[in-house]
Amino acid sequence: NTAATQLAEQAQDSINNERLQKAIAALAQFGGRDDGGVARETLTPIDLASRRHLIELARSLGCEVEIDECANLFFRRPGSTDLPPVLTGSHGDTQPVGGKLDGAYGVIAGLEVIAALNDAGITTRRAIEVVAWTNEEGSRFGPGAMGSSAYVEPERLTAYRAVLDKDQISFGAALDACLAEASDVSRRAPLRPLDSCVELHIEQGPVLERAGAGLGVVDGIQSVRWFRVVCNGMAAHAGTTPMDKRSDAMAAAVGIAQQLYAHAAQEAASNVRLTLGRWQVGPNSVNTIPGTVEFTIDMRCVDASVLDRFEQLLHRATADFPWRGNITVECFFSRAPTHFPQAMLTLIERACTRASAQAGRPAPLHLTSGAFHDAMYLADYCPTAMIFVPSKGGISHNAAEETAPEDLLLGAQALAYTLVELASR
Ligand code: GLV
Ligand code: MN
Ligand code: MN
Ligand code: MN
């Protein structure tokens, strides 16, 4: 046992479960719904109020607070040196209706680690920073993970600022309002170096629960691509227009969708995931033939070549569709698979093994993330990895999202150990 490991163990054992659960519940009040869900889409008034809550919480723990051009919030517990810090955290935004844990858990657990280090009187060599990334979800402004991707590549922000939400508010305008509200917070310079990054998150899938494991060592993130398909036909009378004289945008969209689903069934062995999640129909009237149909495609797989084949099929299906209208396909998000470095996985495995053993739980499981996360972009920037805790029923992006309190505790304990080891180097 080195001195660093002893400190890491002490930090792990100093996590205060009651404080952790209370802090999760307190953040869930912002956008909290009667059904237990949370509606806190990025940069909405309720998101801004939740950010103020986090700033006050971090300041009460003695943290220095910074905000950058993309309104990412950083809470810093100084170390004994000026070496690049160890970063943890996740995102504060939710889906239109999400749960209280997706994103929030990683931020709150990071702040709990800081509180535990304060309690234990531990000073680390490197500073530890907790981040709350802006717009990870991508539901209001697409793509997702805007804050983290702009951190590692600030040039992206120019294009992001022009993205509009469904009410035609630009991401740039929403950002400026958020930055104005946080005018008492120091501005963080771009591209500040980081030593390493660890993101703690709920699994949002069924793997850990099925295995009975309390903790997961995440070895990477599967590949993801998002497309926007727009079918432009001609709106016309539903009762009078003969079937063979129509330019029906819905017929085209449904035809393409059927080909995609059929292909997904053929590729089932690859565990590909296909979601056609958002549809807009114009004019959306019961007795008018749809003139325009726009829909989104979210496709994911650990094997990027499966997504290449999907994309070929998509282009063939849209080019060959036999009708008088036209179809455009635009890819607005694409990431290759992410692989976290072995040295980070080894350390996280050690942290998870100790926490699990102390709680009398099975050994941690290794798994690949089905969801994308901010860690995906941080992995381009510094050694990065993730820790997962189980999700009840594998449910997430839903108000029913839940994790057992004892599992939330395990995750925070594993995080504390990992951060202190990293910050001691
Ligand atoms: C992020 O929430 C994702 O869709 O994986
Ligand atoms: Mn998330
Ligand atoms: Mn999410
Ligand atoms: Mn996510």
C-alpha cells in the first residue's frame, strides 16, 4: 500500500451516504415532476436556477467556481501544486422528461467527494475539479455533448451557436442569457490542460442489474450517428387526389423507415440500435396528404462498419424511392467507437473492487456504454474513463429512472478512490 492508496482508501471510506442522497434529491427539485421525473432541458430558466444551486453548493464546500464560453461550470478544490487538475462530473441537463440521475448523479457525486475530502482533511497534489457540462442531452439543441466537445475543440462553438430549438431560439442566445446570469462567476480560459477525467454515471441499461453487480468498469462507448431526413412532396386533398397522382411525403418516409427496420433485424447479431425518435409532419392534418415529413435517425453499434452499411442503405433507399418528390439526408452527429486507456481501467477496477468487496457485493463488471457521454470527447483530450452503477430495470430517459441508494453510494466511493489516486500523481 503506497501513501497514495492509503489516502484513496481514506477518501473512499469518508463518503457520507446521507449527504449524497440528500444532495441528489435537492438538485432533483429543479424541474422535478409529480411522477418523480425531472424536466430540465439545457439552458431553460429551470436549468439556470439549478446552476445557481450548484454554484452555491460548491462555494459552501470552499470550491473556486469558473464558467467557460459554452457555460460549462467548473468547481475546483485546489491541490498542493499547480499541476493540471483531475476532472470529474457529468451534465446537469435532462431530456424533455428524464430522471433525477442521468447526468446529475455524476455532478453531485463529484461534489460529495470534495465534501468527503474536506471532512477527512485530505489535501491532494493536483486540484480536483467537478464539471457540469452544458447540453449533453442534445434534445433541445442537437447534437448532444455540445459543452464537452466545445471544451476539447473550441472552434465547434461557432456552429453550435447557430443551432435553433423548436421555438427558433438559438443556442448562442440561450448561452448568452446563461452567462449573463452567471456574471459573478470567473471566466475560464479555453483549452485549460487536464491531467485526466473520470465520469460517474448510471448505466441506463440492464447489464449490471442482470449480473447483480453494483459497479461497472466502462471500457468504452459504442459508435453513434444521427441523421435528419426530410421528405418533400406535395400537400393535397385526402379525398380527391387519386393514389397514383400523389406526392405523399409520409409514404416516402414510411417506406424508408421500413427498409431501415428490416435492415436492423438482419443485423441483429451485431446488437445494432436503431431509433427514429422525432417526427414532424406538415401540415399535420387528418385530411391533407403530408407535403413534408422530417424525421431523425439515431443509429449505434460497437462495430462502426455496421453503421457504414446502414448509411449506404439509407442513401440507396432515399435515392431509389419511386415518387415525384425529393428527399434530403443530413448527418448531424457522428462518433467512432471510444476506447478508454487500459491504465485508467486498471485503476478504476481497483477502486470498484474495494468498494464492492467492502459492501459484500460481487466483483465489478466490465462493459461498453450503450449511451454516449461527455467522457467520449474528453477521451480525445486526456486519459479518461467511466464508472457505472446499475439502473433499475435498465430504464432511463424516463421519469421512472432509478438506482438503489446503496448502489449510488458504491459509485461515489469508487469515484473518491479513483480521483485521489489520480490527484496524488
Ligand atoms: C445521451 O443521452 C445518449 O443518447 O446516449
Ligand atoms: Mn447522461
Ligand atoms: Mn441522457
Ligand atoms: Mn447521455
